Amino acid sequence: MSMMDPHSEELWDAFRKKNVKATPEEWVRQDALRRLIIEAGYPKEAISVEKGIQVNGMMRRYDIAIYSESELWMLIECKADRIPLDDKVCDQWMRYNTALNAPWGALTNGKEWRVFLADGKEVDVKFPAFGTFEL
């Protein structure tokens, strides 16, 4: 089966350079990565995927981090398409960001994107211009 076959148990992740389990969240993450590069024009070299971080003394993994000039610029949380992007998901992003301090944040479930500044102010743009720190 092809790695893009929706019935395949695995997907090829070009960022991690390995096959990964084709979970509903992983489909959203792979879609988000493609959109970040193709639609937003973010450089693939600036994107980091699924790295471990320490949050309140516990190991966690962020979904997508984007760097500009070696500084964390945006942290993105991906959820399966059936998960609403509610306050619970926002709280998870905020907990992760206490350890990372990204100026921009985004949530996506593949159907919807919510983009906001680190102070929680939601903005009406799908993808901020790469590397900018204000609207």
C-alpha cells in the first residue's frame, strides 16, 4: 500500500524521516505540515516535529514548532478531526508554551485553524507572515 493510502497503517513523515502510525491526529499533523510549506511558504528547515519537552516536571511532546533565526516563533497543537478546538485544547497549548515561550500559537484539527498571540489574543489570519512578531 502507498504511504498516502487512507487505509494504510503507516504514513511517511518526511520531517522525522520515518514511517509513523497513521492515527487520526497524525493525518492532521501531516496535512498541517504540507499547508505550512505549500500555502504559507514557511521554510521546511524552520520546522520541528514531535520533540520532547519538560512541562511541569513531566515529559511531553509538542506537535509542530517553527523557528525563525534560531528562536522559537510558533507552536502548533494538532488534534484529530473529531476533536473540537475548545478551551481544553487551548489550555494544553498554554501549558506547553510555558516551557517554550513561543510568541505565536495555532491549533488545528484539520477542519479548522485557530491562530493567536502568546497572550491569548486570537487573530483573523490563518498563517502569519513567517518570522514576524506582530500583526
